[in-house]
Amino acid sequence: MPKTKFETLPGVPYPLGATCDGAGVNFSIFSEHATGAMLCLFGGGAVAGNAEIARIPLVERTEHIWHAYVRGARAGQRYGYRVSGPYDPPAGHRFNSAKLLLDPYARALDRTPRWHDSMVGYRSTAVDAAPPLDLRNSAPAMPKCVVVDSAYDWDGDRRPAIPWEDLVIYEAHVKGMTALHPEVPRRIRGKFAALASPAVIRHLTSLGVNAVELMPVHQTAPEHRLFKTGLTNYWGYNSIGYFAPDIRFAAGAAAGSCVTEFKAMVKALHRAGIEVILDVVYNHSGEGDERGPTICFRGIDNATYYRLRSDGSGRCEDYTGTGNSLDLTHSRVLQMVMDSLRYWILEMHVDGFRFDLATTLARGARGEFAASPFFAAIAQDPVVSAARLIAEPWDVGDGGYRVAGFPVNWKEWNAKYRDSVRDFWRGAGYSMGEFASRVTGSSDLYRAGGRAPLASINFVTAHDGFTLADLVSYDDKHNEANGEDNRDGDSQNRSWNCGVEGPSEDPAIRALREQQKRNFLATLLLSQGVPMMLAGDELGRTQRGNNNAYCQDNPISWIDWDSADATLIDFTRRLIQLRREHPIFRRRGWFTGAPAKGGRPKDLEWFRPDGAEMTSGDWGVGYAKTLGAFMNGKAVTERDRAGARIADDSFFVMFNSYREPMEFKLPPKKWGREWTLILDTADATAPQRLRSYSFEERVHLSGHAMAVLRRVA
């Protein structure tokens, strides 16, 4: 029972959440269908069962927003809500005032949510009826929200504002990146502070990376199934708080310290010239389907926050494969998402977002793509529209694969690039024309919609799937550690083990695998579009064949820095430097292939190994696995930021995915009299003496190799 009295005033409905002003805190929460709302305040100590010191009825209601001002409450105050309303599952109403609920706008939690049976709202998991309410008080098991003081000294922080064409994205997990780093102090390993450590920043800057894309850092909640097996949702694609940094990544014990630690990380990365992009999960929440726990949205207003089936069952519509889908067609849910995005930009200084399963966000009331107000809300918002917007352009619903279907100001993860490049280098059935399109920006996907090559976020590996080392070491997934009898994860990986499944001591197989890694990295970093690397690929990181390590918070997922491949790191560094020094590899506009004036070479031309230009018939030859591309640095029509026309060297790039070596005849004098070999993936080291070639001379191209020549005359 309440033991402490607080003076309460009506307060105001906006801003939503808990806002402190030094004298007290304004609490505000939206629920359209509730009949009552209770603010619950708790004493100190982030431990289960800490004392509930006050219950304050929210008697003021404005536009479905319940609010009160509590004089004397301060930053650090722990709180939650109990919400009353109709219990009518077929209509989608699942109110249960016995359950303590998280504030959707909470800036921090005092601990990570952990499963407890008292969090379930019903005494039965039946989904097609109205099971009796479970009236156990869930407060002892629930984490508490924390009132946070937003004041922070940013010390003149400035966003790097790197042009898209110069961006090199590095997808990383906060813990996985740093948990085993020997130069990071043990007390902060796996935390936000570790990403801001000199050792980690030194690695990123020396590599040439200028943007980190962090896997979800919003507060997450683990699933019951994983809890029962002793595993956890390590990746974090199970958000339950869209304004709260995940307390898993806080080094300090003080309430709300995760907020200041996140800000300090962003500030440190910005000072190093590195942008911060967040992978955000607004398509579903961590409450799962109607059998899941009642910890936030379900208890506040289930019928508003979640999409419900049209069959009158009250069950969740699921476009995400997680049990529920948030309903962004409702103005208040859309408002929450937009408020969250602005918060992370304005208060936390992040530079942009990668939207998980972004197709779900764009579905209309009947599930049709692009009918949601989400795109329009972002387009008219002066803050959010100016941030980096990257879509994962698919979900699991009907018609969910929407690569090239997003608005012109969005970029997209291009899975067609990944698949085409993988197929080419493993020598599988593929289209030579498609491969050529992918490495030149995917004009077949983006050009007709008025978009540029930079619309394509190119990647070969990402968190979901094999690492680069595993891509060349395994034909099949090996996910037994996940406890699902190896049924989970994609079975179609377009991988090639180079002859032996898993680790091998055969020198020839090991050498081929290393060469294949270099082929993938060179293709990625010299393709048109924006390259995205997976953290640890440049180090040779393996997950032992696990292609779905979402629940592996252990060395399977963590980077083993002690085993880092220094040769591969150096090769990757040289590739990024080559890309940075030559704008021909990062054009803003499309290659035209149009004839140049005065008989000069086109901006892009394709060649067969015999030195002849590719014809329309050559593109359809299914057995062809060797291709050359002339890239004319003198035909770039773009201008730099100062208005000067961009001029670059010209290059000849050769690809050979045959097992056997090929002799590639260089083009006639028109395309260049003299060439210098600057990169050969058959050799991991930088050439000590640059080898020169004359026009029409034959170049030895090893099997499974790629070479780059620069024109010198």
C-alpha cells in the first residue's frame, strides 16, 4: 500500500512521458480505450520487488491522454502504470490493472526485463476465446521506468555530415564488437563506453570506416521460449522501449546512466569523424502475440497499438514473424514513432536509421504497401527527413519483398546485390548482366524511379546470415546451439565451402578461402552505391557456421580480437583507401554508356577476355565467368562540393570466377596505352613493384580472382 504522499497537480498532456523541471515531474500517457490510469511510484534500488511507495490516480484526461504533475518527484524516480479498461479479447481490448506497465515514452529502465509468469495477463493461453484474467501483481517482477534529466554537455558536438558517396558503413553489435577486446578495460567491455574507447575508435578510423550502424540499442525484452532454454535475444530485435537505450549496454549502476553513456559514445565517435546510424525496430514489439506478456502496449491500449485481424478474433495481425505488428496507420502510434525518431536525432545526436522490416511500416489499413501515412509523415518532418533513412525493404507478409519500392529520399539494403555477388564468386548459375548491373549501382532497380546509385546499400554479409569467413567455409548452416534442431535460419545461403565443410588444414583450401574473402571485399568496396561491411569480417571472424546467432550472447557472436587476421585487415584498409582516393568508384550519378564526343571512350565499357567489347549476345552466355570493365575517369560529369568538375584516373577491372586462370587481353590503344596493376586478389599483399602493361597485352588472371589496373598513359 502507498506509504508516501505526493502533492499532485493537473499537469499537461504534452510532452508525453515523464518530464522533470527541477521542482517536480509531469507524467503523461496515451490510452484511447482506458477507463482509468494509475501512476505507480517506487522507491530506490533496481531490484525485483522494490517498494511501491505511492499510487496516484490520473484524473485529468485530455484528448485520450492521462496526465498529472507530481511535485517533489525528481530525476531518478522509478515509476510504472496500471491501466483499467474493458476486457474484451475479441474486440482487441486486453486491459488488466493487476499488471504494472512500462511507459512507452520512458527514457530509461532500471534493469533488463526478465520473464516471469505474473507478466502474462491471462490464466490460459487460449487464443480464440476470452480466458480468465490473471490477477497476480506483476510489479515485483517488472523493471521500472526511470525519470531522466536530459541535461548533457555536448561540448560543441557536430555531426560529421559525410556525403553519401563517401560513406563506408560498418554494421556492429555493441557487445559483440567489444566483449573480448583486450585493449578495452574489462569493466566497460560490451558497453556503450567500450565503443567510445580509444582502441575501438583507432581500429575504425585506421580502417577508413566513417559510419557505424548499430544493431538495436532500444530497450529490448527477451522471449519466454529463449528464457526457458537459458538463451536470450542477443541481437535485440524485440524492442519494448523506443526512447530508452538498452540497459544491457550501460556500464554504470546509477539509474538512467545508460542515457549519458550513450551520448558520450556518440560524442566520441563524432569527434573521430564517425557517424552513428541506429537499426530500429518499429514494426513490432517485444510482447509477442496475444499469448505473450502484458508489459506495455498490450495493457495500455492493445486495440490501438497493434494491428488486429479482420476476422473478429481480436488476434494480432503478423507481418513480421514475431507475433504482432504495430499499427502505424493509427495517428497516435505514428506520433510515437515520429517522436522517437526526433528524440534520437535531437537529444541523442544520432545521424540516421536503418528500419528493420520497413515494409510493415508502410502497410495501409488493409495491408497494402505504401498506403500508410508513415512515408508522408517523414517526408514533411524537417528533422527526420534530413536524417539518413535506410530501409530493410521486406517483411514476411504477402507482397512483402519491396526492393526498389521505397521513396526517392530513402536508401535500401539491396539483397539482390548480395545474392548476385555471392552467386558470381561461387560460380553458380547467375546472369552476367545482372552481376554487371549490381556492381554499377543496380540501374535496373533504381534508375527509372529517379533515384541514384547511392540508393543501393550494397552488402555481401550482414548480421543475419553467415559471416564472410563462414561464407567461404560452409555450404550448410550449423545452428544446433540455438536449440531448434537446426531448423532456424535460412537454408539458401549461396555459399561455397571451397571443398571441405568447416575448418580445414589443407593449404590449398585455406588459400582459396582467403582469396574468396578478398574477392568479396574488393567487389563490395569498388562497386557503385554505398558499401556496408559486417563488423569483424575484416578480422576473419567466424560464427562456426551459425547463420542465425540471434540468441548467442557468447563467443559464437563476439569478435575474437586475439585471432584477428592482420593481413586481411591491411587488405581491407587498402581497398577503402582506394575507394576514398578515386571518385570513379563512388559516383553520384549513373554511368551512361553513351558514345563520347570525338571518338573518345564511353564512361563505362565492358569487355570479353579476348579484348573485344561485349555484345548483346555475349551477355546471355550462361557459361561465361570472366568479364572486364573500363571505367573512364575523364568522362565523369559530376562536380565536387566547390563546383569544380570531377576528374579521375581511368581503370580497367577484371573479374574471373572460373576455377582456372585466364589470359585477359587488354583493349586497344584507344582505351589506354599503358596500364599499371594496383590490385590482385590472388595476392593479399600490396605490390612492392607496380607491374606495367601495354595496350593489347595479355594479363594473367588467376582462377577465382579479381584485378584492377590504373591507366597511366
